[in-house]
Amino acid sequence: MKQRRFMGAMVSATVALGLTLTACSAPAAPGAGAAASTKAAKTYTIAVVPKDATNPWFVRMETGVKEFATATGLNVYQKGPSETDATMQAQVIQDLIAQKVDAIAVVPVDPGALETVLKQAMDAGIVVVTHEGASQQNTMYDIEAFNNAAYGAFIMDNLAECMGKEGTYTTMVGHVTNASHNEWADGGVAHQKEAFPNMKLLTDEPRVESQDDGEQAYQTAKELLKKYPDLKGIMGTSSFDAPGVARAIDELGLKGKVCTSGTGMPAANKEILANGSVSSLTLWDPAKAGYAMASLAKKILDGEKIEGTVDLGVDGYKEMHFASGSTKVLEGNGWIVINKENVDGFGF
């Protein structure tokens, strides 16, 4: 009996020692720019699904996704459709469900079109988070880089300054089904009505689509400017809008007479910022958004409660708070401004 008790004590001590060593070897919490850490205590597969795998915006997002994978040692990767198409995006998600990934982080092309497939993912026990999908129902949490109405107001401030705070303008979105683009445009219009009473939204075409395509933005802007000679400004939202509109303004000889503002990438828009076609553009770093989505998915998989101030480990997303009246939408403070003076300082 004594021998059995002695052997049992030895086994218990060995197990306890093993657990202690395992706990000591667990990796520290990830941080942006961190080097590869030791192998994570738990192994997860997290897939990030952008709107379009080829769009420069989402190519940049993949940089942050890869950085999170390196920092944590987890299997984290980005996989998106070859073009901005809701049906194609849904198929990518369907494939990931079949592969039984642990979490899916999505930037929805059309939140409504993804409800069914995201419900299937959640029913299968997969963690689902979104970015730029504040209206998405079948998601656990949605990350916004900032308050969308405030961001739209900020874009409008830039447009109003260029327009001399007077004249007719219209708004352009990637798609009328895109939640965030329309929230920015709505925020811009609301701010204009309150702050710039001498500006007027174009009645006949208050909102037009660029289809998240620079060529389409250019063609649409050119048609608008020919059709409405009094049009003085176009507020863009997609990263393709303001550059496409600027091209139309230049081609029609309207530089200095017609203004545009919106979201854009630094390197891709250096020329139009330098030559004055656009005075400034606004954006948030897509790489940080990709990192933040993966970080949130990991927190949920680890069983952490998402409440109070949420730190996702990267600038702009370290003090996330729930939007007013929401238990799903988390807002950060990630927007930045680019102009001809600082355009070379971002590195992307």
C-alpha cells in the first residue's frame, strides 16, 4: 500500500511539473511589430476574408494579418475573392466552413448578402467577426476604426474647405449596399446641413456608385460634371473614388473649380496630392485593421470577455469602446490624414 501511495504521489508531482512548465512557456500577448514568439499554447486557424484579394487596400491588410500570425505562432491567413463580388465572397466563406476553421474575420461586400452564410458559420461553432460591417446581424462583433458618422463629417470638412463652404455637391460610394461607405456619406451630409448651410446636396443624384473601381469612378464623375455644370464637389468614400474623380477633374480642365475628397492610399495618390488635384485624403491603415480583427477573434477563442475598454494590441485599436447603444460594434480612433507634406512618411 505504501508503495502504491508513493507511486501515485510521484505521478501527481510529474503532472504538476509538466503543467507548470507548459504555463511558463505560453507566449506573451501579441503586439504590433513583434517578432515571432514561442509556439502558442492553443492552436487556432483564423481566416481573414477581404472584399477583394487584389485591391491594394486589402493587399496592405494582409501585411497586418501576416504580422499577427508571426507574433502569435497561430495559423492566421487571408483569403478573398478575385474581385469585389458578394456572391464570390460568400463562396470563399462557404469553403472555409467546410475546412472547419476556428474563426472567420470578414470585411463584407454586402452585409445583407452574407447573413445566411455567416449564420451557417456560427451554427457550425465558428467565431465570426467583421470590419466595416456595422449592420451585420450574424457576427459576434464588428470592428470600426472610428465612429463612422464622425469620419464622414471629417471627409466633408475637407470637401467644404476646398469648395469655399458653398455650392452643389454629391456623394459617391463603392456600392449602395456597402454599410460603412453609406454611413460615412450619411455622416458627411448630416454635417454639411448643420455646419455648411451654403452647400447643397445634388437633388437629382445625391448618391452615385463607383463599384469600388477607379475607372468607374472616373467615368461616373465625368458624366456627372458634364450633366451638371454647376456641380462643384464630389465626396468620395471608396479608396478608388477621389483618385478617379480627380482624374475626371483634370481631364475636363476643372482643377481649381471642382473639388473632391475621400479615402485613399498614400503611395497610390502621391501624384494627385502633389499636383493639387486633391488637397488631402483620409484613411486608416488596413494592415492595422487586419491585425485587430485577428486579435479580436483570438480573444473570443480564448474565452475572454469583450467588455469595457478593449485592447486589440495595435495603434488605433488599443482603446476600443462599444458604439452608443450597441453591444456588437466596437469603435477605435484609427483615422489619419495624408497630404503632399506627409505622403512620403507612411511606407505604403
